[in-house]
Amino acid sequence: MVNRYRTLPAALAAFAVLGTAAVSPARASAVAEPVSVTFAAAEDVFISQAEPAKSFATATWMSVCGSGCGSATAGQRVALTRFEVAGIPDDAEDVKVTLDVVAARTTDTTISVRPITGAWTEAATTWNTRPAFGGSALATHTGFTAGATARLDVSGAVTGDGTYDLALTGTEDTATVVMSSPGDR
């Protein structure tokens, strides 16, 4: 899941949404080196509780933070991303899938990755039309360094080839600014 970077103003830096699947062939076959497959985000967007009807589909960045984001009493922001995974062999063992993120700035914030269980599209999703999220976090990461990659293990959500929707959520009131995959923007 390789992010197709969009140029950002220097003040925003980058938080790239990337993903990698490392696949080991079945042990019954000859011993082989693990295979690494990378997928770009097919869609991604962030939604803001403070601006519940606004679409951020054309933004070149995403933001994640808790309910008090920006000193608003209802300011939560959530990033949504979708990946289309293909090429994982049916007999693959020890499949490890990571969602890789590159911080825009150095923060001590924590983000969690949750499965999305409802429908959404990059172009039309707002806070008011947001999808449902799965209960428990697949992975969390605390502390980001500007320009450094953090890897969140989402292997538990990926069962093979298919489409996977993930939400990045936060609890702190300090925003973690992230880079959006430009897609067709």
C-alpha cells in the first residue's frame, strides 16, 4: 500500500498512508524468500465533527484527533482509508500486513486503527454521513517524529485478497496531521 505523495506546504509536512503485505509461501513448497507486496490507498479522506457537513475530499492532508480537537468541545477528526489487496497466494503463511504512516510533525499523540464496517466514499463522506467503525483497535502507535515512518500491524484485519477499509482515530486534543494519497485529485 504505497502512498502516491501529493506536495504539501512545508508547514504540514507529510503523514503518508502506506501499507505493505509480507507473504511467506506455504511450508509444503520449497523454502522460498518472503515476498513483499505494496498497495496504494484507493481512497482516503478525513472527517471533522466541528464541520459535520463539510467534505474534505480535495484536501491534500488528513487530520486525526480526539473530541476536544482545536479547543472545540465537539471537534473529533477521523481519517478513513481503503485498500484493494491483490496477489496474496491462497496457501500463504505468516502474512504480515502493516499500515505505514509518516508523521507531518513531531507529536506525542496516539492513533489507533479500526476496521470500518459501514459504507463510505472519499467524494461524499462527511461527519454526518460517516460509516460505522469496528469495536476494538487493530493497532495503536504513540509518538510521531516528523518525516519518520510508523508501522501499525493490521494483519488481523486482512484475510486475503479483497478490499479493506480502515479508520485512524485519536484521543488527544492535539491533531496528528497526515498526508492524503492524491488519487485523482
